[in-house]
Amino acid sequence: MKIIGINIKRLRLEKNLSLKELAEKIGATPSFISQVENNKISPSLSKLKDISDALNTTISLLIGESNQTHLPHIVKKEDRKHMDNLGTGINIYLLTTPDSNKQMEPLILKLQKGASSGEKQYQHFGQEFVIVLKGKIEILLNNTVFILNKGDSFYFNSNTPHSFKNISNSESEVIWVDTPPSF
């Protein structure tokens, strides 16, 4: 999505951050930030979260969603916002609309064979809930590996270093709920 790079650059400049300063905040190189801003590469999910945190915003606002302030919301399947091939083979579908009063973020993640959240584990404030709808995923929590098959669910504190990957021979699909919202 071209808008992500444009929004990252706009917010970085609004905050008077150089490429180097933003890169240092997220543990990346200025070249990486420049390539993301110019839509030459797509950041992994964990890097996109790092960027949104460093810019004091949400992933949802980076992808061009407005920040609404009223509930309830119905999101029809055909109207879901999505980010395709985020990082390497992860498609994310937003199940809610942006709302500054939201306290959780339910998502559908479709992971292509071998797709992962990235090489490094990441952590942040909050809690997460996952249920596997299709396929098989591995969640690494600190140094402990958890294998989840179709129908399995998992709940954990987000401040524990974690990562995930699809270990099935085909696409896996999960519902992933974060608190507080990241999107």
C-alpha cells in the first residue's frame, strides 16, 4: 500500500525527525526508512508497529484510516481494510474501524507458507489472544515454542518477547486480538 510510505514520511517530517533519528528509534538504518517511505520495500509487521510507536500513532492511521470516536461499528466482509503481503507473506484484515475509544484490536491474519512476523522477537505493552482458523502456526514466547493447530487458541502478555510463523504446508489463517489496539 503506497499510502503507508507517504504517511510515514509525512509524520516523520511533522515531528521534525531525520531519517537517521527515526531509524535509531526503531533499530533500523536510515536506508531502510527511506526505502519504506519510497515504497521500495514493505516493513515486517513488527517493524511497522515499531514505526507507528516511534511516531506516536497507530498502524491504522499509517494505512490511511481516519480516527472515529463512536461505537458500535459494523464492518461488512467486503468493506474490510487490509494490508497485503506485509513483510513477507502476511495479509492483515481489520475487523473493526478505527476508534480512539477502542480497547482491543481484532484482526484476521492470513499467513502464506513460511510467512513470519520477522527474524527477531518483539514486545510491547498489552495482551494478545490468538485462535487458529486454518493451518498450523508456531508462536515463540521467550525461548519456548508453542505449536497451534486449527481450533487451538493462545493467550499471552505482549510484554514477553514473541514472534510467530506459519509452519503448515499451505496458508494459515488466524484471528488475532491485541490490547491495546495497534491499528
